Amino acid sequence: MNYLKSETKFSNLQLANSDSMSPEQLHVCKLKHQLAQMAKPLAEIWRDNHHNTQSSSNVNLVTCTLNVATEISIAADLVGEHTGTIIAAGGGLAAASAACRQVLHHPSDDN
């Protein structure tokens, strides 16, 4: 399974140049940052509930990612409106993948 190179940087989002962004871009950037913050504890909970996980296992990475993304999608349904659309359009999946990679200490596909 190929992952976007940018998703591994999700947990390191910076809002430093917010003056040069449109209000819409700033909203999306802040939302992605919040998704990254929300995804990490969800990934940690998944890892802690699955004691036999192996950090190099692609199966564990995919399973963690799908479970975390599902939880984020449930939250998106509750939020609805524009914010829910951004989450459902892939922001939640990218945040989930990055969080699971980090928590499981899975090697990145950036090479």
C-alpha cells in the first residue's frame, strides 16, 4: 500500500505563515493540525489494546490506520458541514496514517 509522502509530516504541521494564507486555507491548515493531534491518542489506544503488534508489520499499520480513520470519520459525521467534509475528503485518513506510523515506529515510505 502506498502512502503519500506528505502524510508523514502531518504531525509536524506549522502555522507560522498564517498571514499569507486566505481564511479558507488557514481554516484547513488548523483543521489538519487538530486532526493530527486527535489521531495520535487514538493510535496509542489502538496500540495499547493490541499487545501483539509488531512495528514493522504492514498489516498492523493498515489495521491501526483504518481503525483510527474510522473514529475520525465518526467525529466528522457528528461535526457535519464544511469541517466534516474536509475530514471526510481524506484529512482524517492522512492524519490516522501518520499517527499510526509514529506510534508503531513504522518506517516511512519517503525513500
